[in-house]
Amino acid sequence: MDILTKKKYNKAYIAHIVADSLDGPRGDPERSEKLANEISNLMLLCDPHHTLIDKDVANHPEDRLVEMKRKHEERIARITAIAPEKESEIILYGANIGKHASPLSYAEACRTLTPNFYPASSTAIEIGLKNSSMTDCSDAYWNAEETNLCEQVKEQILPRMRRGEAKHYSVFALAPQPLLIKFGTMINDLQNVRVYQKHREPNTWKWLDDGPVWQIELIEPSRRNGIPALVIGLSATVQDERIIRVLGDEVGIWRITIPAPNNDSLRNEASLSLFRQCVRRALDTIKARHGLTELHVFPVMPVAAAVEFGRVWMPKADMPLTIYDQNKGREGFYKTIQID
């Protein structure tokens, strides 16, 4: 489409790598005539780039154009080889974390999907509260964000699920962990979901295979009774005193942890799968010990793990949850969202 007139017309040109005549760009006395109609010698270019490679021959020699053609054709071959069942609906969920907005991008999500999947739609399902000025240290923030999340999931995701419009979903989420857990509980009926993790080094959403698989452990408390609390310490270590400050001395602290918690420890999907298994075991074990009383959850974990924690929780079978968030403005952990 022409930018100025908005008229649609074909701007594609068949360009020759080796010119079809001796005196043309990159012309050759022996090969020009032979390669004139050879597919291996032809490139499909727009008008500006067709002009560019023929005027600036010094910077566009034959070997460079051949390599450009090879890379582009390989890229197109990979994309077109993806089977129809490999399409995936992209879900973007973001909320302010402290004073920082959530930098989610549909284009980046598309790049992350390939070559295993491709976007099912030209736009993402976006369910975040846009242009919010609230920060996560206020109660108003949690009320507004939770209400918006519930409404958006009911309006944009659940109808698609009931109609069976998509066979696969790809989730990209950046938000405070209580909201991510809540989000996970709302999409636990979606069967084919791939949740992605935002890595710090390198800066990518793609799953990596360069780190060890988590050696994840469920640690039971020494106190048999008391208020049940579950600390998920995968991104940092949480001392007992921080939990006791909130719930008092009569608390039994359960832990899901790894040997060296850090904020970039989740590198591969195998670790996330082990985490899901550990969460399922933890919820069953804690319920067997404490019954269907309220479980206080203190999450310090990667975003993908927070979503998956919510997806593992079963509303009819598991304990109701009270989720806490760490905030300097509130001088530690404080109660945010209840899930029952």
C-alpha cells in the first residue's frame, strides 16, 4: 500500500544477482545469459532495495546477495513448514510492579514462539489494566487489578476456551506474584498452555538449556500444628522471622526451595515441570496435615512459576489461599489477595 495515496499495488520486482547482460550490475561474460532465468539467481525485492543493490554494487557483491537469498529462503521454509496444529494464541498479561510498568510486546512474543509455534492471530489477547498510575503498595491497586483481571479473563479467554477456538495458548506475564497466581488459577482449565519466563541474562523470553535442572525440595516444619504457611523461596531466601512478624509465633512454615535461590535460576522447562509436581505434592501434604483451613502463601519465585502455581491449585479440592507480597513501602510481607 502506498503511504500517501493508500492505494494498493504490486511493488515487488524480480532482481538479478548476476545481471542478465554483461554491462549490467554484477554482469559476467559467460554466466549472465545462462543465469538470466535461473531461480538460484533471482531475488524478489521491493523497488527501493532493487534500486539500491544495482546502484551500490560495491556493497552488494554477488556473494553477499547469494547469502542474503539463502538466509531469507531458509527462514521462509521454516515458517511455512510449521503444521497447522502448531498455531498458538498469545496471551499478554502485565501489571505495574512497584513504579515500573510491564514491558510486554506482541512482536517479541511472536519471535519467541518460532520455530516451534506460530501466532494464531495478528494481535495478542491483552488482559492487563492499561495506563494505570497505581502502585502495588496500596490496597486500591490490588482491588483494581484483581477486578480487572477477573473481568478480562471472563471476557477474552473463557469464551474462546468454551468455543474451542484455539488448541494452544502461549502465556507471557509480568506482574506482582499474587496477581500471577490468581491469573494461573483462572486458566487452570486450559489444557495446552506454554508459560514463558523472562530471563535477565540473556534478555529473552525463549526457554534456555544452559542452566541446571532445579533440585527442588519440599521442607516440612518442625511444628506439627499452628497456622500453615507456605514459603516458595526460588528467587531469594526468606528467613522465618519475616513470616513470624506477619503471622505470629504459632505458625508452621513449609518451604519449597532450591539449593541456591536467585532471580535468574529458572532457565528451562524441565525445572518448571518439576516445580509443578512439587507444588501438587505440597498442597496435598499440607492439606493432609492441616485440613481445609486457610493456607498463607509467601511467594518469592520467577513469574512463570507463579503462574504455574496458580494453575496447579484446584478450587474444589485444595485449601483456600491467602497470598502475600513483599513491599518495602509496607515494611515487609503484607496480605494482598485471597483465593477460595
